[in-house]
Amino acid sequence: MQAAPVRATAIPTFSTALRAVESLLMSSGQRTARRNAWTSVLEDRRRAKDRVEAQRVLEAVTSPLTSTRP
């Protein structure tokens, strides 16, 4: 029984293929702008998660204080 042939080149991922098409269709400046915009989106999401976590911590710290008052 023979083993299946091994492929010498890796199959590109979807994101790699998308970048290749993007490079053919867009100018360099547009690619840079698009990447910068996506980086900004990811950073905004990270900050939003941080805000939610900070809010939860503040509520956890202040809720026992408000519930013990007469």
C-alpha cells in the first residue's frame, strides 16, 4: 500500500487569498487605509471590552456598600 502523495506547497488560507485579490484591485494607499481602519476597529473593540470590565468591577465594589446602608 502506498502513502498518499505529500503536497510541497501549502494551500493558501482564505485571508491570504483575499489579500492577494485586494492587492490586485486596490492601490497601495487604499490598502493601507483599509488596514488602518481595521486596526482602529479592533482597538475600539478592545477599549469597549475594557470599559465593560471596569464597569463590572466598579459595580462589584460599590454594590455591597449601598446594600448595607439603612
